[in-house]
Amino acid sequence: MINIDKIEVNVGGKGHITNCYLVYDDSFNGVLIDPGDEPEKIINEINTKKCNVKYIIITHAHADHMGALSDVRNYTNAKILVHVKDLEALLEKQENYEELLNVKKQNINENDVKVVKDNEEINVGDLNFVIIHTPGHTAGSMCILEKNNMKLFTGDTVFWDTYGRCDLYSGDFPDMVESLRRLFNTFSNIDIYPGHGKTQNIDITKRYIKMLMAVKNIKL
């Protein structure tokens, strides 16, 4: 069985809310997805659930999804997973909007990072996570499917009623369109857990996004 704790964190104290997810099996082995800020809040949740965090997964290397990364990584000693195309932004060698979002520098040691690629599978206890590369919001954006229970963590690729913006560093709208097509053609009637906002059935999300794309004369 899968357990999903949604931790809403206030990034930079500015009211910008990012969803961090603690995902674990019934033996309390799991992963942490997108620790955006407020490390004390996240660590408290890990302690409360007595969870053994094996990996910290970064859906994309924007500061509002990794503002608590160094503190949480030091506490859990977990390996950090990021797509290879977002590694440089994770290591602060490319733009990740730390200053804009009022998030402190993370100074991540590359030895603590494992780069992942499309379709790679990560097993943690009774859970099986599949990496789905979905560029568009960033070049290395990815969604994470927990295959045994069919739960999809979408980062900033897909929200409950729209898709992620494509005008930031390494974003690309044509890539986003192809990523949306891939997701929508692959999945139906499953819950998505986005980087911001509420959980939603992907079939409802499809209707919203297809209407947005139809205005641009794009068919998904």
C-alpha cells in the first residue's frame, strides 16, 4: 500500500506555496519529492511518520522545489535524484531562481546526486517509481509514476487545471506540447499530484488543458 503525505511549504516566506510529498509504504520506507522550503516542517513530518527516506526526488531544478534540499539531505542522508538535463541548475551552475524566490543557496555536493534518465525505475520497499522525462517547464522536468499503485507526481509539468509555464530558463513550449501528448496518451483515470495546487483525476485535467491548447489551434 502507498501512503502520500502532502506537505505545503511557504517558499521564501512570500506566500508562494509548493507541494512537497512524503511517499512511503506500510513499512515506512519511502521517498521525498520536491522539498521546496521550510526544512523544519518537512523534517518534522519525516520524524512523525518515522519514515526511512531513501531518495529525495527533484522533479525539476527550480529553487521553489529544492529550497530545503541541503538541510533535508543532511538529515536523512538520502541520495538526491534529478534528471541529467537539470543537474547543472541543481548545482547552481545554471539559473534556478534562488534570488528571485528568496531561497538560500544549497551548495549541493555532486557526490550526493544520482542523475536519472527516462524510463529508469527506482525501487523503495514495496514501491516502484518510474522516471518519465517531460521537458517543457525545464529541459530536465520529469514526472514520477509510482507504478504499483498508479499515482503520478507531475511537478510543474501538469497542474490540476493547466500546464507549467515555458518561458523560464531551459523551458520550451514545443517540448511541453509533446510531453502533454505523451502523458495524456499514456494515462487515464489516475490521480495526479502536482507541484502546486490540488490533487486531481487526470481525465479532468485533460479537459482543461485541451481547451487551453485548442485556443492555440493545437490538438493533444
